[in-house]
Amino acid sequence: MTDKEKRTDVAQQTIDDVALQTIDDERAMTGAPLDSEQADALAGRLQGGVKQGHGSGGAASATVGASIRRYGGDDRVTGHQKFLSDLRFTGAAEATLVTLPVACATITKIDTSRAAEMPGVIAVVSAADLPQPVPRFGISHQDRPVLADGEVLYHGEPVVAVVAETLDQAESAAREVEVTFDERSGVFDLEQALESGAPLVRDPSLRPADDENRDSNVLETALYEWGDNSAAADGADVVVENTYTFPMVTHFPIEPGGTVAVPTDSGGLDIYSPVQHPYLLQRTIAKVVGLPLAQVRVFAPDPGGAFGGKQNPKLEPLLAFLALRTGRACRLVLSLEQTFQMMRRAACRVKARTGFTTDGALVFHDLECDYLIGAYADVAPRVMTKGSYVAAGPYRIPNARTAARAVMSNTTPSTAFRGFGSPQVAWATESQMDAGARQLGLDALQVRQRNLVNEGEAFFRGPYEATADGQWHQSLEKAAELIGWGQPLAPNRGRGIAVAIKPGATSGLSQSLVRFLADGSAIAYAGTSDMGQGARTLWQQILAHELGTPLDKVRVISGDTGIVPFDLQTSASRSTVFMGNAVLEACLDIRQRVLALYAEATGVDAAALSEAPGVLVTPDGEMPLLEASRVALGALGGEFVGQGTARRQGRKGHPLGGDAAFYEFNCTAIEVEVDFETGELLLHKHVSVSDVGTELNPLQVISQDEGASIMGLGHSQMEQLLVDDHGVIRNLGALDYRIPTFKDVPVELITHGVENHDGPGPYGSKGMSEGALLCTSGALGSAVSDAIGMPVRDLPLTPERVWTTLNQAGAQPGGGEADT
Amino acid sequence: MTASDVQSPDDIGSDQVNVTCTVNGKPAAFSVPPHRTLMDALRYQLGLTGTKTCCAEGECGACTVIIDGAGVNSCLMLAAEAEGRDIVTIEGLGAEKPRGICDLQESFLEAGAVQCGFCIPGQVMAAEYLLRTNPDPSVEEIREGMSGNLCRCAGYQRIVAAVQMTAQKRAIP
């Protein structure tokens, strides 16, 4: 298959991004006592029922719309939850990896002889021991070798795997493996990668002859354009032109994860891996090792945090080969450091030129977005395509051009990460909105009020136009109200506000089975991975509401491709909408089956019967569904099985493969105090407002929004991966790579969900788990600029960077700034 | 077979160290290589996998246990140092309570403090230690006291709420 064919293949596959779904709203748990109004509002949110809905006629419910406790919570607080590394496998061997201390090298010799002789060693495997040519895999380009094949392209790429009886033995033997290599010049940042004559990460001979970028490090490009920017530029009263950067950041899941591959008696493989996409992993393993899908069973223990990093196969194909070669269960548990070498967010540089009229209306917006992806494609081209699709922002723009590139480098392959390429470009566009506003004498709120699209209005124009699917101005106004926009500021403080959008899933297939058992308890089979977003809690709520089953009699089964029906993936905040609708449909299917069999069993005309959540409606009145099902099943007993499918086709020719099922819209506002002596930031207040449709579980919505807000602050304030001249990650591990702690949480953190019940998911819900970090950087940058009177254009806003900015000429607390 | 069942020739010194201590109120005895951390011994010798491994260098708090009344990162302590000590792990905290869940664990659930759950055993142990040393902590004291425990889901607000909730419950005799 040529690269080009692969790309076509991918477009049809519809790959989407980061997982984590849920819903959203307001919360201020700051230690300050809630006033009575706040307390009432909160109590209302935590107890509230559904006000209206698509699925079930909008009956208020004690379950859907209420803050039901997390499904599986007991095991999580008692330590009984089994994550991957907690599982025991009889007779399992331990695997460890040999890597090189450089990012880019040609391997000239691998000597495993001494290692193979070490005690307890079962196998020492290099590329030469694999089928030839060495199998490669990947979601968009099949470019990643199972083990390094003659070269390494990034720091941490596995060269040799050692399997031994114990981990100590495997590690001892790994130290005896001798790899001889010649270090090559690599490219580790955009400047290096795009320089004329730069070393090429991918050999041009592996790329299609008609690929115009084959002699460069540009892997793929996207161009979105409408109107005429050059003609429009003449009509702009104010033009601002700046460059913005967003660094490489890593997922840092608290569970590093790992994989166990177990050969089965029938010649198949059981793969245990805490992944977001078990069915993709099943397909990948089957293809790489040449087994039928039915012979590959993927068990996906709940990921202990994933954020997009655990979507796509990485080391699982290697473990599969190790298990087949040794005939043993092979176990590899990763270190946190290894996760840094396996997943990260693409860095991005955006050159932006934006024109406004004197009253603040956008005239044109021109963006060149370069995403620094890694040594293998993973899903990064899709991140570039989908992220840059919304680069111009949720605005009314008559003329726009976004030219984006995915640029390869000798770094950790970048992949999906909460926000999926949107936060990087939102940082630029939101900063540009502020830059324009400052020149025009408008404030940050005014310029957004002026340009934000109304519901149904296009923000992306052309044949595949995209329009606002919610009343986004409500979120903007709510955030402004909650932050206290326009109120006087204490000295050294600044206030900022920003908005952003992200396309939800563009297509997909989720299937669910629900069993309604003889005693009224129920089981949902739903393949969504529950990695903290609380998907299973929602399915539990839906079953309880639709079938009348008490919450504690609902079970949810997931994470096993052997018994749970197909689900495309847990990504793009899709699950509430896609799997939610599938689960809902399965419940409706059960009610209709109960009705039909009840009519048959009793002789009552089916036309005289109807069903509603939890009940069968007979001519004599409502009957609990359980009672009706007993009558229907009669002496034979048994159960009802319902099936639900949510299928969304793509759209041919659409640049994203299809229209987004929904958009995540968020407005974040921040009040910050800057220490002018040290450059440190103290966040006094952080407000995040999301357009969520309907909150199916307000507490889970709050958790998602607070979590995304704080993660966004991490990216904005402290996180960045640093590499040295050899491409080696300098801050590899928790000691040197900082993420937010309890002490980094804003003094006051308020989240709020706007509910208009206008989403495509159950009861009017939308996906919402990424929204709150889309524009965090923009809001913080806006606030800091407001406080110091100087623009900031590079992230993260470390004390050093803020101090340096302050100590450039011209910094004035609260003063103006000269944009050019 | 688990990582520690077989003696490794690479261990520093070839001797195993015999350790006897109290774990969750019961006597425990195990034999480990001298370099084995308490975290690994708890997980692999004693099967107490509620103690989690993330950074393994004392930064994240996922492996927090209480030893002789003090909160400890068990990845930074050698198993051999546990000789004669009294260790409480997450499995021991609510073991005697209905549903196996103590008031603090209940508060974590009630406050919505649990997302993916991987850091939660460590968070609960750190919070338990905090509340034992400061039964009525302010928000600032909670943030300070818990700052050694990372949560990438960033459920920090909810955890603070859970600790406050527990303090209130415990204040009522």
C-alpha cells in the first residue's frame, strides 16, 4: 500500500481524538462559605432532574440529571480496583526494553549473546528476530516498526526486548545487550525541522513519488480558506501580526500503564492493556501477527488516566510477538519516564495576521500553523487537520485562510491529547483578538461580543460550512458575570477572557446490548473505556431511568472485546453522545419487546399499549416494567435483551471526513495577580463556562471541567518538555517535569454549564470533557498581559518568562502596549 | 511468578533480608532483597496492590502509606527498613467498617473526588495522615498538607471538599 493509499484509507476510517466525555456546570469549593444563593444553586444542580429530553419525553428523573456517585467508586477508594499492573498472571515472564541514549542513530550491530546467557533469560529479541520485513503499524501511516529496524528516530525508541523469569533478571540481561550505533543529526524543533537541507526524519523513498513534500519534514498539510484575505486586508482599519508558540507537553497519566500478552491454548492471543480503543488494538494486533479478529481478545482494564495518550497501539504489537515467540505470558509495566517517551502533545507555532474595522469587527484572519509532531505519524496528522480546522475561532469572519502543516521531528511521537490540536491554535487566535482590541481601545469582552457567532451562524465558511450549534453568547456573558468583568482591579492584577471551540466526533459507531433480567436488575454491555470520566455511571443512570431498575441493581460491563459489542473508540468526548444513544436505544428496544410479548401473553391489543420510562402503559394504567415483563415472560421466565446502535456516517469530501456531531464551546475568564519582583502568578479567580446541552450527572460535569481547567493551567504556566542537542528529554520524570499540584489550584475556581438541552446526545446532552482547557492559555495570557501591560506570546508563562517580559523596556503595570 | 519471587543475581548482595512487621493490624513476615522498596514489597510480596506506583521517586504520592503514624512515600523506603514497624495501607483503612469503607473514603465518594482513581489510595492515605495530625484543617492547610500527592485528573477541589467533609463528620462526637 502506498502512503497515499494509506491516507485515503485513513480518511475513511474516521479517526478522532481524545476521550473523556461527560457533561458540565458550576462550582466554587474554595473554602469560602457559599452564600445562600450559591448554596441553593449548587443544591439544585446536585439534585436536579432532567428538564426535558429527546429520549424519554422529558420526565424528571431521580437518576438522569442527578449527581449519582461514580460507578466503581468503592473499589477505587479502597484500593481494590485492579489496574493493569495489579493483575496477576500465572507463569508470566517479565519484559524490559533496551533503548539508546540518543534520539537519532543508525544501528550498526546488536550483540545479544551475553544477555541470552544470563540467568532466567527466556528470549532476547531484536528486529532481526521478527518477521521480515519488520512489521509496521500506525493509525494514519503504517510507519512505526514493532522494534527499531536499523535505526532509531526518537529518544526511547525500543531496540531490543528482553524476556526473563523475573524483572530483576530481565533488567540485568538488558544491561548486557550491546548495541553499536552511529549517532546522526536529528531535528528536534520546528526551526531545525523546516530548515533548508534539514536531516529528514522519514526517508523520502518511503513516500509517494508525487508527494510534493517528500523531500522535507512536512508530512501532511491542510488549507482552509474562504473570502479573499489579500483583498480584504486593504479594508481593515487595524492589522495585528504576531507569532505565538505552544510547547511540547506530556500526558503524565498517574498510571503509567503497560501491556500483558497471553498466548491462548487455541493459538490466539489475549492482550491486556489499559487503552481507550480496545477494538482498534484488537484490529492492529490481528493484522500485525496475522490472526483472525476472533483469535485476538483485548481486555482493557480501566486506564488510570489517559487524556488521549492511551488511544493508539504502541508497545502492544511487540508484546504480542514476544508472547508468540516464547509461548509465555509476557508482562511489561511501564515507568512514568517511559510514558514521556510514548506520548505527548504536538508543539505548535502560529504566525497570525488579523484585521479589524474600527468598531472591532473582524475583517480577515490569516494563520500559518506548524504543528511539531514526532518521529512517527500516530494520529498527529489528524490532530493538525482537525485542530487547525477551528484555528480561526468561533467568530464571524468574512475572509480567512488557515494553512497548517504537520512537521516531523526526532522526538516522541505526538498523539491525541485532550483538546486535540485546538488549544494550540486557540492560544494564537485568542491572543490576536486581544491584540486587536488593545489597538482599538476595546476590552477583551467587547471584541468577543462583537465577533462571536450566534446560533446557526457560520464560523467556517465554504461548501462544508460549520455553524454554531449552541447559544454560545450565553457562555460568554455568564463567564463575564462570574469573573466580575469591569469591576475595579487591585494593584498588579489583570483580568482576561477567552473563548474556543473544538469539533466533536465526526463519525462513529457504538453498539450496546442491555439485558433486563428476571428480577428487574439489568446489565449494560458498552465498550467505552472508563478512564475517569465516569462513562459507566451515565449508562447506569440511563438504565435506571429507562427501565425503572434501581441504580444499585445495574451493572455495566466494558473492557473486553470478547463479550462486549463493538465501539469505535473512546475519544473526542464522543461517548455520552454516541454510546449514550446506543444504550438509550437498547433500553427502548427492551421496552418495546416487553410490550409486544405482554400483548401476546395477555391477548391485550398491542395498539392499546404504550411504554414510557420504567413502565408499560395499559388500558388499566401504568404498570412497572418489571411487573409487565414477568407477565410477558410467563412460566418460562428468562430475560429481555435489547440492542442499540449509534451510527454516524462521514461526509464525502468533507475536510474532516464528516461534520462534527457537536461542538464543545467554552469561555474561560481569569483574574491574576503578578508579582513584579519574581514574575510569579497568583490566580485569584478562574471561571470556566461550557455549553453542555444537558448535565446528565452534574458532579461528573464539574469534575471534568475543573480537571480540564487545571490541566490547561498546567500547560499554560509550567509544563514543557525540553530536549538537549542529542534529542534526549532533559526533564524526564516527575522531579523535573512539573504538573499542577493542590497548591497550583486558583484561589477560587468556578465552573458552570450552560444547559439548553440542545445536544444530539441522550436528553439533549453534548460531549464536554475537553472544553475547559481549550482556551485556558488565552484567558491566562490575556489576564497577565492586562496586569503587566505587555503582551505574552510564548508558553508556558513561567515566572522566568514573565519576569523577562516585565524587564523588557516598556512594561507598566496596567499600562498600554504597543502592538505593531 | 512475580517479580520478586526469584532471587536475582543482580541484587546488591545476594542475601535476602527477613522482615517482620505489622501491616493493617496483623503480623506480616516476608523476605526481600536488600534493595527492594517497601512499595514493591507491599505490592508483590504481600499482594497489597492498593498502594500504587507512578513516579517511584517520591514526587507523586501514589504509594503513600502510614507508618508508625506518619505519612510515608513507600517508594522512598526500603522494605528492610520496615522491620518492627506498624504499617497501614489503603486496604487496612476501612477494613473494619461497613462495606469496608471508612468515613474519609465515604467522603471521597460523596464529594466526587474520584475520577480515574489511580492516585486515590495515596490521596486517601495522605488525607488520613493530615486529619490525624490536624483534625480541623483550613483549605490552605489541606492544600499544603496534600501537595505531595498529584492528581492528573486534577480533582483537587473535590479532594479538598472530601477532607473538609470528613473533618466535619469527625468533629461530631
